[in-house]
Amino acid sequence: MNAASLSISETIQPYRPVRALNRGLNVLQAINQFGSATLSQISQATNLPYATIIRLVNTLIEAGFVEKEPNRKNYRPTLMVKTLASGMNDDSLLVSVARPHIEYLTSKFGWPVSIATRVGNKMVLQDSTHGMTSLTFWNYNPGYSLPLAECATGKVSLAYCDEAELNLIRKGFAESSDPRDKAGLLLTGNGELMAQVKRNGYATQSKNSFTRTPGKTSSIAVPIIVDGSLCGTMAVIFFSAGLSMSDAEGAFVAELQQAAQRIAMELGQATTDMAA
């Protein structure tokens, strides 16, 4: 058998996913999202047994991706985690340009503001001002992810996808066993809802389900568009019990959209300057 035949044969053989690898990646993702977590917190976040968490965390420690905090029962990611993303475009320009604007909005609103981008069928937090305000239940770190169809930033991202990109996302939803992705199929099939987001220039999500405090916050998100293409989303997050969605729309949407336009202009200029 020649090399070409072997390659073809290998690609068509059925395979069984390595469950331990999937579990280990889930644990590493949970620790990274927490920033610092106990074994119990990791177990709860991943729905894995405590004994399994102990083995996986010890494995990650041996591999150099996790370390135990001195004098605490908490575990945190090490700088080795960054090597996993060394081949990715890390949106650092978007973060550096947007940071002064989201800080200004938080100082004006009082509520935290975040920047997120789509990675596959998830929205991934790139930066936020949760640490600037007491009006938050949790200090979310960059890398925290949310189901694409279950957050305001995800709805914005979907609304600004072209048809080819949207078809790929639908395919991913259809092939996923995650019930949250099945909800994505319904959302992406609702053309009127997506068109409404584009007409309004923003999306809303009441009582966010997939946060560290399910149901306690709501959000409004706007697109950041450079040269006709979506390069990120920006959202304000507020207590569901403290502010109605209609009041929040009246208070935040115009300011968010204006800030997004300023960020887009600065991004466009920065990109031009870098290319010169």
C-alpha cells in the first residue's frame, strides 16, 4: 500500500472521540474563564465528577497549563495557555482601540460594557469593564464564551453574516448535539428577526441564561463595522431586576451606536496607517 492509499484509507475509517481529551479541554476552558477556581467550582461548571476533576487538573498541572495558587485551594491558568492560541489572530487591535471607549461608557452608564467576537458557534469575550464597576455580579475575563444564539452579541454577529457564512454556521448547529445549538437553528431560520436587528442596528437579550448568574442580567449589543464588514460587537450588561429592556434601550442604544462608529473609524485609520 502506497502513502496515498494509506492517507485515503485513514480518512475514511470510523473513529471514536477521545473522551478524556474533550474533558481535559473543558476543564482548562473552565479554569481560564474563572481566572481562579476551586475544584468544586470547576466540577460544577463542567458537570464532571469531583474525582475526575482532581485527575484532570493534576494532569494539566503536570503539563504546565495550570498551577495551584500558594496558600489557597484555587487553581489558575499559567502563561502556557497562551501558546494554544499562538496561531490565531487575537483581535488585539480591536481591544486597544475600543478600550478607552468602553471605559468612558462605563463611567457614564455605571454598567459594564464588553467587546466580543465570534469564534465558530460561540461569542468570545475580548475585553470588558466588569472590573471597573460594582454594578456586576461577576468579573468576566477575556476568553469567556457564550452560545452564539443565546446572547445579544451573538444575534448581532448572525445578523451581519453573509449568506455563505450563515450556511456554515447553520451546518455547525445542525451537526451539534448541544441543545443550545439547536436553538441556533431556529434563530438563523428566522429571517425577519435577523433583518430587524440590522434595521435597528442593535440586538437585545433579556435575562441572560448562560452566565455565571443565570437570569440576573440582560444586555444590549451593537455592531462595530469597518469598511462594510463586522469586526466585533459591543454590549452593555445590566441587572434584569433593576432596569426594564425598554428603559435600557432608551438610555443606552444611541450612545452605544455612536461609540461603535467612533471605534470603527479609529480601527479603519489604524489599519490604514499599519499598511502604509
